[in-house]
Amino acid sequence: MRAIQLTEYVKGPLDLKVTELPTPSPSPDKYLIEIHSAGTNFFDLLQIQGKYQQQPPFPWISGMEFAGTVLATPTAAKNPRFKPGDRVFGANQGAYATHILAPEQSLLPVPEGWSFEDAAGLFVTAPTSYGGLVHRANVQQGDWVLVHAAAGGVGLAAVQIAKARGATVIATAGTERKRQIAKDFGADYAVDYRDKNWPEVVKKLCEEHRTGNGKAGVDIVYDPVGMIDQSLKCVAWNARLLIIGFAAGKIEKVALNRVLLKNVSLVGLHWGQYAHFEKETVGTVWRGIFDLISQGKFRGTAFKDESFVGLESVPRALNALGSRDTWGKVVVKVVDDDASKSGITQSKL
Ligand SMILES: NC(=O)c1ccc[n+]([C@@H]2O[C@H](COP(=O)([O-])OP(=O)(O)OC[C@H]3O[C@@H](n4cnc5c(N)ncnc54)[C@H](OP(=O)(O)O)[C@@H]3O)[C@@H](O)[C@H]2O)c1
């Protein structure tokens, strides 16, 4: 197989190289999968530089999210959920490769009609946003939801989920292109949060379009950036502020008197830990997401302004992700399925 294997840390993604390695044999407890697409994540950039909290022992293959086809089921499994040929997506260390071994609990079936490219970006973003909005913030029909960095990976998932639950969405994003993308995915309003008066803009929208306590601001804030302090200026009575991440790179400190005075809740979410502490919710969340997909209320968010084909394009894809110019999920097509369908193989490109 071919893979991006690290034997030492690198300075940045452009130093990554594709190497030839033995293809794994079928395993007693893992599926052997042929990868068609791999999703990129910011933590991949940290991991290749040795700056992430989970650093596997050398040598290791980078990448975490993938979609592909089952080649072999676990040899010791009596009743495997998937069979050879099934299309699956999942998350496991070693996704920047043509093949991977992955346990059953890290895999899900590719939704009907979805491309590998879109499925490769689903495993982390969709449940984070669904778990946050539905299970932690109890989003309801008629709520107003403020989604920060709405054109990012978790942001675009949050916009779609909030809309599907009957909420009105105010999206924030740093460029006109990203604000347009957030609207294309359903946001009702889009606000430039690089303008320091953005909380006033959100408040004005609520004053103009809401009634009663809602005139003061939104009911839910979805924050993957680190904007809680500022967001407290434009929330309604009983608001829930979801702490999802710190993409801006700073862990905020918040004046708790404002939490009391406004009668609001700060709500954390650590999706990855649900598999350890609350397994039953993992299944409920995925059923909710698959329901939205089957109703046509949730679609893939793969970045389309530029294409990344072949493992050799992983460095370029990670570089683009790090530049903050992309939107949605940056996905690498390890196999170019469109070209294969039209009879052009990778080696002929
Ligand atoms: N809590 C959980 O369980 C969980 C799960 C998944 C992800 N996360 C976290 O959620 C955050 C977002 O993840 P994601 O996958 O949506 O990432 P992403 O696709 O890279 O999007 C992040 C967005 O943050 C905005 N941003 C603001 N300041 C930034 C800065 N200084 N550098 C880079 N981006 C900045 C950018 O939008 P603009 O250009 O529009 O500002 C960017 O599009 C990450 O911190 C991630 O670790 C948490």
C-alpha cells in the first residue's frame, strides 16, 4: 500500500512524503478497508509536528478520518456488521493511506447516495454539532441560534442541524465567501465577526425580528472559536452557550457575574469522550443524523473551491486547511472515483 508514514516529526505539511509499505493482512478484530477519501483536521497539522495530545510511537501513519470499501471482515468476528464490498466511513489513526485496519465501533455505513468524499468528512463534525445543539442545548423550533465560524467544518454542520430543528440561524464568518457559504447551507443571516461591533449587529437583528425576551438576543450560541465573552452581550434570558472549541487559539476567561445576571448556562461538549462515558448517546446522535440525511436536511460539506486528488495532495490540502482560506471539510480523494467511473485510472492522470 501507499501511505504518509512519519518516522520523525516534520516542520510542516509540505515536508510530508508518500511511501510504499506492506498492505496490512486481514486482522482478527479489525476490518481491512480500501480508502477512497480522507478528511483533514486541524489536529493532523499539530500531530505531524509533535504538538498534539495524542502522539503515537514512531513509525506512524498520519490522518484520522476516511471513507472507503471493506476488503476483509475481522477474521475472528462471528457476526460482523459489515461485509466485503460495503461502503463505510470512520475515524482511526492512519487515514492518509490507501488501506487501513479499523475496529467495528469506529465505522458507520456511508449514507445512501453519498460520495466517499462527503462521507470522509462526516465522522467528527456532524455528531459534535448534533450532540451539542440537540442533546446539550436542547434546540427547539423557534429558537434563535448564533453559529460562530459557521463556514468551518463543525460550523456548517451546526447551521444545517439548527435549521433542520426549526431554528433561525445567525451565522458569523470572517470573509464574504464564507458568509455566502453559510447562507447556501441555510443560515438566515450572516454577520462579519471581524468587525468588532458584531454583537451589536446580532442584537439589532434580534430587536428587529424577535418578540418578548428574544429581543435581547439569541437563545443558543454555538462557539468553536473562543467567542463566549463577546457573545454574552447578545444573548436572551435562559440562553445556552455551547463551548465547542478554541480555533482562535486562546482559552477564554469569562466574568461569571454576567452568567448569573443574564440567567444563562455555559455548556461544554467533548464529543470524543461520549464513546467512553455515554455510549448509548452515540447511537442516538447518529440515528438523529441519519434521519436528517434521509429527509434531505443534511448534506455533505466537502470543500469544492479546489480539488485534492491522490495521497501526494495531502500536504497541499493540510496547508490549505492551515491557511484558514477553506470552508467546510477539506477532503483528499485518495482514489479519484469520478475519473475511475469515466474509465481514467489514477496512473493515467
Ligand atoms: N468539542 C468537541 O468535541 C469538538 C469536536 C470537533 C471539533 N472541535 C473543535 O472545534 C474547532 C473547529 O473545528 P472545525 O473542524 O470546524 O475547524 P475548521 O473547519 O478549521 O474551522 C475553524 C474556523 O474557525 C475560524 N477561526 C477563527 N479564528 C481562527 C484562527 N485564529 N485560526 C483558524 N481558524 C480560525 C475560521 O473561520 P473564519 O475564517 O470564518 O473566522 C475557521 O473556518 C476546533 O478548535 C476543534 O478542535 C471540538
